[in-house]
Amino acid sequence: MIRVVLYVIALAIVVAFAVWLANDAGTATIIWHGWRIDTSAALLFIIIALIVTALINLYRLIAALRNGFKAFAARKRERRLQRGLTA
């Protein structure tokens, strides 16, 4: 029940932020190495959120692969030890 309440509160905050951006849509200008990008603040926020989400998912994938290899090595070591003990 607490998770549902926290989810509804988080959703309300996101919706309030989206409404605020829609009503007060400013502009954002990025100048980097001679490139100039003019966009709205809402679009810039969405792009940043997508980049952060992609980085988090990449980190989780790397962690899962690393833990998978560790588990595989541990299982192989355990199997080898059991074969040695039964021999």
C-alpha cells in the first residue's frame, strides 16, 4: 500500500513538472565546439532524461554480466571441488 501511495505521489510530481514546462516553455541554447543547438526546455529535459536512463541501463547490464561471470566461475569451482571430494 505504501508503494502505491509513493508511486502516485511520484507520478503527481512528474505530471506537475510536465504541466509547468508546457505552460512556461522556455528556450535552451547550447553552444559546444562551434555547434549551436536551439531547442525548447522541455525537449532538452526529455533528452537528458533519456540519456540518464540509457546510462543507468548500461550500468545495470554491465553489473549483471559481471555478476553472471562471477557466479559461473564460482559454480565451476564448486563442481570441481565436489568431483575431487567424491574421487
